[in-house]
Amino acid sequence: MLNKSTDHIVKSFDEDLKRLNNVIAEMGGLAEAQLTRAVESLVRRNTELATQVVQDDKRIDTLAPQGFLISTD
């Protein structure tokens, strides 16, 4: 049987894994959309869309650190 301290650690770890999984899934979805738009910008030779794709990449970059911060409570 787990004691309270161990149970808290396991629960906290599980919550961290769920948060990490959600962030990674969101990043993957955004990256997939970015790739589609990047290819479209190349096919159409659309520099405005290409510029927007590069600017929107910052959204993925801001998510990356959040996904790798594990709580220490």
C-alpha cells in the first residue's frame, strides 16, 4: 500500500505527464498546419503566406518550454 507522500508523488507525476502530452499534441497539430501552409506558400510562390508561416512559428516555440517544465511540488 502506498503512503500519502508516495501517492502524492505518483499523482503529481501523472498530472505532469498529462500536461506534457497535451502540450506535445498541441505542438504537433500546429506544426502539421504550419507544414501544410509552408508547402502551399511554395507551390503558389506566395511570399506573404511564407512570411506568415515563419511568424506563426513563434507560437510553437512558446509552447516548447511549457511542455518540459515539470512541477517540483
